[in-house]
Amino acid sequence: MPRLKRLATMLALLCLTSFAAQPAAAQSVLRDAETEALLADMARPLFQAAGLSPANAKVVLIQDSSINAFVAGGQIVYVHSGLIDAADNANEVQGVIAHEIGHIVGGHAVFQGDGGYTNVSILSLLLGVAAMAAGSPEAGTGILMAGQRAAIGKYLAFSRVQESSADAAGSKFLNTAGVSGKGMLSFFDKLTAQMHRYGYYTTDPEVDPFAQTHPMSADRVETLRHDLQAAPSWNAPLDKGLEARFKRVQAKLRGYVNEPEVTLRIYPKTDNSVPAHYARAYAYHKSGYPDQAAAETAALVKAAPDDPYFLELEGQILLESGKPAEALAPLREATQRSNNQPLIATTFGHALIATEDKANLDEAERILRQAVARDDENPFAWFNLGTVYERKGDEPRTALATAERANLMGDARTALVSAHTAMAGLPQGSSDWIRAQDIMMVSQTAVDEDKRKGRGRNLQ
């Protein structure tokens, strides 16, 4: 049994290394106007307390059922959907965000390659799993346990220092922002309970509490408790507006990512609250029951007819149910009432195109150009704008929109070819021509780098 517990610890580290090795951009990012607005408002005072500009920092939602959050360079906090699902309130999520901002300010990275120990540790662990997969669990365990002990110990100690430092910084940011630290502590209580449940937290002397990337959650809670409770903000009331918005976002997220039967169990038909209608609308829509989804959405719109997010959902369900013409009115109103929020405007632009009425193309172009001007990192917006240009017979701008989308998707070859095509047809020196030239140069560099790496692999 002790050996299995040690193995579980090492496998947990393997999971961390495998996840960290995959770029954040490669994960499934969930984009939703209401969710992004909520996360921005929750994080804004914390970013400001940390001395960071909210205009240059943001929180991004990742579709992953595990309870986790991370930073991967820059001023971006990535939060898993599983964390939103597990949280009891917005204040708990703020506590996690404050901790991750501590990593940003501290300049922490999951792997920094200090002395080369990171690569050695990963290699040893991968070899161990390969041995177990080949039918030799004892050999695999031996490799995991014996491989590069000093290197792994060095990494684990380094990680624990980072985590403790982020805890201290996060508590400071909460206190400075006047946000209660109760959520940070209560969420750590959840982590402690999980460690008990899965056997990672135990008084067994065979389990080394230092053989973990993070300090034991109970120890972290005790370390933080004094600083947080001593702050004037400890008894600050929760922001009722944020908390109500959080319950809405949590519900719609559950409806979107969970299996419908799970959603309907959490939010039964007898629950007539706004979050329940929200969750069931997504669950029914996901299951292919448009009438039930429309009924749930109608209840939301009836309760708050001017709410842009309810109108957005109404239009989205109509659009995806094959009724684009009927979707135009709620989506147009949602766009206007949200001050032309780019994600909502993109859905509206898509609906205009989906009507296949040429009379709607000018409005679609105007709406979509505004959307990409305010948010140029939305591939779907560029796809729709390219569709408008194609139907209008504007080949150079169709190519430019394709180049923009390919550039965002990491398809350097398509971006390069499309940018060349756009430059050939656009007025030289115009803003669109210059943008195509920028994409062309960046894409050419990426293609050349891919070729260089390919030659390097052939020589090995």
C-alpha cells in the first residue's frame, strides 16, 4: 500500500508535466460574453491591487472538468470549467484568481528548466509509464521511484516555494482590494477534502508531505489564516451583484459542459430560479429539444426582457434550430443592448449571413468589421467576415480574412498563401495591404522555422 501511495504521487506529477507541456492555446477555450464580463469584473480589483493594468490582463476559461487554474506566461489567468463548477460562490473563485496573480507577479513558471532538471524528471516519468503500459508494473514503479530522485526533489521544493509565495501574494492582493479572504480559505478546505478522498492527504508516515508540487492544503490554510483574518476586509460582505451573476454563469456553464441528465438532476423542473432556467435551456438545446429550450429561454426573457444575454440565448437557439430570420430580432437587440459586444455581434452577423438574403450582407459586414476591430482574436468572426466578402465578390479581402483566421489558428502555411493573395489584390500601402504584409512576414518566419525543425529531425 505505501508503494501504491508513492506511485500515485508520482503519477500526479506526471499529469502535471504532461498538461504543462501542452500550450494553453491548444486547450479548449470557452468564450462567452457574459462569462468573460463576469470574470473581468471579479478580477479587476485584484489585478489593480497587484499593480497590473486590467486592460492588459485577463482571465480565460478552459473547458476541463478538473478543479484547477494556472498561468502560462504573460498576464493571463487560465481557469478550468471544473473549478467554476466546484465553487460555492464568486468569492472562492476570486481567491483562486488572487493566488494565480501571485504567480504572475512573482514571475513563476511551472517549468523553467533550471539546470536541466526538468527535462530529466519528465523523461524518467515517461519511461516509467511506458514500462507499466508494456505489462511490467513492477519495473515501471522501479523507474518512477528510482529515476532522478535528486532532480525531482529539487523541482518539488522549487514548486512548493512558488506556491507558498503565491499564497502570500494572493492574500495581500485580496486584502488590498478589500475583498474578503474567506473564499480563498473555504476553497482550500475543498482541496483538503479532495486530498483526503483520494488518499493524497494522510498522516501515514510512509507518505512524504514534501513529495508534492504544492504544500499540503491544510498546512497552506493554517499559514494563510492569520493574515486573512487580521485584515479589515475579512468581514467585508460579499458583492451581491457578483454573486448573483456568478450563479447564472455557473448554471449556463453546467448546462453547456455537463451531460443533460446531470444538469436536470442539479436543476429539476420544479426549480424556477433564473439559474435553473438558464441551465435547462442549454441542456435541452444540447439534447436536441428546441421547443423545451425555447420555453426555458422564454421564461428568462419574460423575467428580464432587456437582458442582452437572455436575448442572445433566444436568438442563438432560433439560429441553431434552422430559423435564422427569426433569430435576427433578438440578436440585433442583444447586440445593441450589449453596446456591440464582439461575441454577441459575431453571432448576429452569422445569423444575417445564414438568412442567405443578399440584402443583409451590408449590415453583416458592418457588424462583423466592428466586432473584429474590438476583438481580433475570434476566428469565427473572421470566418464570417470572409464569407461576407466572398458573397460580395471581394476576393482580396476574402483572402485577408482567411489569413487572419489561419494566423489565429496557427496554420502558418494557409496564412502565408492567403496573405500573398490579399496583397496582390489590395491597394498597395492601404491599411489592409499593410496588415496582409504583417501576416505574410510572421507566417513566412513560422514556415521557415517548421522547415528548419523538419531538417533537424531528418538528421537525427
